[in-house]
Amino acid sequence: MSVLREIPVAPSALRPSEYTAALIHALHLDRERIRGVHALEMGSGSGVVLAALAHLGAASLCGIDVEHDAVAAGTLLLRDLGHGSRSQIHRGNMWQPVAGRRFDLIAANLPHFAMEDHEVPGRHASWSAGGPDGRRLLDPFLSGLRDHLADGGRAVLTHNGFVDLDASRDALVSHGLTLRIVKSVMVSIDKEKLALMTPSVLRAEEGKSIHRYGPYAFADMHVVEIAA
């Protein structure tokens, strides 16, 4: 009789979010284009998106994260799932660890909530905070994307509705890249996090991409695909 082996769970600070779930769902919907690809995840966190890509048939897996425990947790998860021989996770800042390399598929769920750095209980300082307009990490990711996509390659990433989607489209045009929305969902924003949001963004987006119902708040979030 087979015995189910318990695989270690990443620290709670790295727990997958609704954004992670939406990204994985979008990848599942497009599984035929994932088999055999060389994949990179920017901001790999727990490693669960890389694990999903492995499950969907990616030929090789590469992750980048700034947190030591993310590198450790992701490496352990992929090893324990039997994907250790085709995976590597680097600690580093944005594109630096993969300079000169190109990938068929690049996935990303970057911190891009419109807020300054704040101490959030149970989370890393790098979690969620994307600067006052949410673009602190998003813009350098987009500007370096073309140099790391293989011919015919694409990127799939989460993009908050309140972080100017048209600005992202415009930024990509100069690199010969286009952006399309794959799917849109609403994500819950707890009141503590909403209180940290840049006030000007909250004022501009409330009733548009941010929806409140009594004490509950939700935001529009898109999963987008970027390609040549």
C-alpha cells in the first residue's frame, strides 16, 4: 500500500494569494502552449507557480526572488515534487541573475500594490508594496522583458486594474511588444491593506477598479499576456 509523503509547506509569509491562484488558472487554460517550454518565474515566492509549470510539462524551470527563504522554500518544493533536476532558483534583483538568457515563457506575480513600504504582519517587507503608483517593480520588469524572451516567447503576469494598464501597453510598444488581457477577476483587499493604499490612487479608482460594499473592498485584477 502506497503512503502519501507529506511535502513541507512554505513559511506563511510566502503563502500563495488570490493573484497566484488566478495566474495558475490562466496557465492551466493554456496548457498546450506550455509543454516543452523553458520557463522563468520572476518573484518565485513559494515556488508553487514553477511547480504548476512543471506539472503542465515545462522542460526547464528557473526562478528569481529577493528573499532567502523564498529560494529555500521553492528549491525544496520542486525537489520534493521530483523536479529538482530541471529547476534552479536564484536569489537576486530583477533580471540580474539571468543576464544574457532567454526563455519561452516568463511568468510573474510581482508586488505592485500602490503603497509605500510598510510593515505588514506575517509578510516580508518586499510583499505587495509597489511604490506610490504600483510601478516600482513593474516598469523595470517590462523594460527588460524583450531582452529575455526567446523568439516566439511570451510573458504571463498579474496586473492590478488600478495600476494604469495603458501605461504598461505604451511602455511595451517601444520594445515591439503587445499586451492583451487573458482573464479578469476581482480580488479581495482587506481593510488594513486598503488603509495603506496611496490616497490619490484610491480616490481616483474607487468606483472604477476598486469596489466597496460596506466594510468589504474588492479590486479588478487582470492576467495579461505579453508577446512580440
